[in-house]
Amino acid sequence: MNTYFDASKREAIMEQMSKTRNWKSENVQNRFRVFQLATRNSLLATFLFAFTLHSCNFLKGKEEAAQEVAATDSMDMETVGGITAAIKKDSLNPDLFVTRANIFEANEDYGSAIKDMYKAMLLDSAFLPYYKYTAELMTKSGDPQRAIAFLERGATIDSADAELYAMMGKYRFLMKDYDRALLLYNQALTKDIFNPKVYFFKGITYKEMGDTARAINSFQTAVEQDPNYYEAYMQLGVLMQKKKHKLAQKYLDNAIKVKPNSEEALYAKAYNLQEAKQYKLAAEVFRQIVSLNYKNDAALYALGYCLMMQDSVAEAYKMFGLAIKVNPTYAEAYYKKGVCAEQLGKKEEAKILFVNALNINSEYKPAKDALARLSN
């Protein structure tokens, strides 16, 4: 998910942003509870960001603040209507507009979400995270150019914020303006030279430009700054794999250390072993994937292939059958199962399987040739 506000990092973001606020009044503490109520349950799984709460410019007495929270408790804070009702009771709380923007975003109503963010910024025009989130919404709505202009306004608030420039670089990348994207990433690094995300973004940009050497260098710098950078290890593993470099396995193993149950990383490792003709080791990793997800048709197919290469035809036949069961339109699996059936002496079944493969893909030459051979 392309976002700077990953819900899994909610607590860290909340702690960081709380340092930018002056949490002195009891009114702020009550507003924090209001926001928690607004974002509980299903919203927590949907929202792509988390902001700390803003204190309005006036203070309420303890009794009035307590009444406000009690009233919020009885409201439906997971619907537009519920948030709108809360806004009517507290129209000077910008974070309620942010919460409603979250709901609009979850429903892909980016226009309404952006309007609510404008309202939040009218109440607090100097809170930089609002600019960042609004820029993300603008990009999702298909207007990265507008998002860049908006972030440039944000830079007038805090020109030392590296993330602003990294975001602008990301949007330039989306516009395929790679040279300017790199310039913005380099600007971000002048603000924070140890930022692993910026090096990662540079790597992706160089990769898209076809400059593999610089891409690898950038990804390596990213993992130097963050030894648990899963995505960077994956990029390094795949790029090294294409170069048939022995370091591919090392990078993929590092990715698996970070995410032991990642089907993506395990598959890349198994495929690397398969390409090196280490079929027994590859089969072990493909089995691990299947144990994690028995509906992974690609792993089932690859496991069948590795078993075939070890002359375990009967077992390979079963794996291709399972792949077909999971994905009935898997032409290659029908063909491979047909090959196994032929080797097991089941020629009529093999013909049917080759026909099934051709019914899915009439131009699939291996199945055409195999059917022609059996028909003679």
C-alpha cells in the first residue's frame, strides 16, 4: 500500500505527533478520547494514517467537556452521519473533519475527503501532517501534480521536513518524471541523510529507468540504514537473481528473516533454487509455502515441476491436479498433468488434459504438439 501513514505504525506516529502538540488542558485529553471513539473497530483496519488530536483555541470547563464525551459515546462514530452529528456539536475540532475524511477515503470518495481536509486546515493551517494526508488523497484522485503544488505550500511551514520532498519525489515518479523525482529525493536526503525510505525510492526510480547498478546501490544503502527493510531486500534479491548472482539467495534469506511467513519471499527463494537446478531444496521451500497457503496455485505448480525433475512423476501428477483444483483455468497445469499422465501410461486421460489446456489457451504450443503426438 502506497502511503506514508501505515496503520500498523499508528502508535509510533501518535507518539511522534504528540510531541508537536502542547497537551496541557483536560479538554485536550477529552478530545483524544473522542478521536479514539471515532476511529475504533472497523475504522482502525481501514484508515491509512493516524494523527494526534488538535486542541481548539478555547477551553471548556470539566463539566462541559465530560458531557461532550458522554454524548459522543452514544453516537455512531463509524458513519458519515455519525461524524457529522459530532461535528455539529464541536465544529471547531479539526480532527473530526479528518475522521470523516477517513470514511470518505475508505469509500473512495476522494473529492469529499479533500473538502473535509480543507476544512480541517482552515482550523489548523500549520499542522503539517494534514498537508501530507491531503496530498495523498489528491494523488489517489488522479492528480499528483496538484499534490506536489500542495506539498510545496507545506514546505513553507517546515522546509526541513525530509518526508515532504520524498513525497513530492514519489509523485514525480508516478508522473514518470524520473529526473525530477531523483532531484527531490536528493533534496530529501539533504534534510535527513539516513532516511532508508528515500534510498529505497531512489532505487525504484533507477530500476524503472533501467539503471540496475544504481538501483542495487540505492537498495543496499536502504538496508544499511534499516537492517529490517523487507521491501529493499526483496528488490535486491530479485535484481541479483536476474544477474544470476550468488548474493540473490543471501538477500532473499534476509527478507525471510524479517517476514518468515512471506509467501512472496519464500517463492522467490524457491524459484532461485529451482533456476540453479537445486530441485530438492526448491521443493522443500515450495512445500513450506503450500503449508502456509494450500490455495497457492503457483507454488503447487512449481512443486509439481520440481518433483517431475526428480522423477517423482506420480507425486507431481497429484500436485498439478491440486493446482488445477485451486485454479481451473491454469492451462500450464493441465498440460503438465497431461505429461505426467502420459508417463504413467494414462494416454487417454493425457489427451483430455491436453484438450483442456487448449480450451483455455488455443495457442498453447506445448499442448498442441503433445496432442498431435498422441493422436498419431
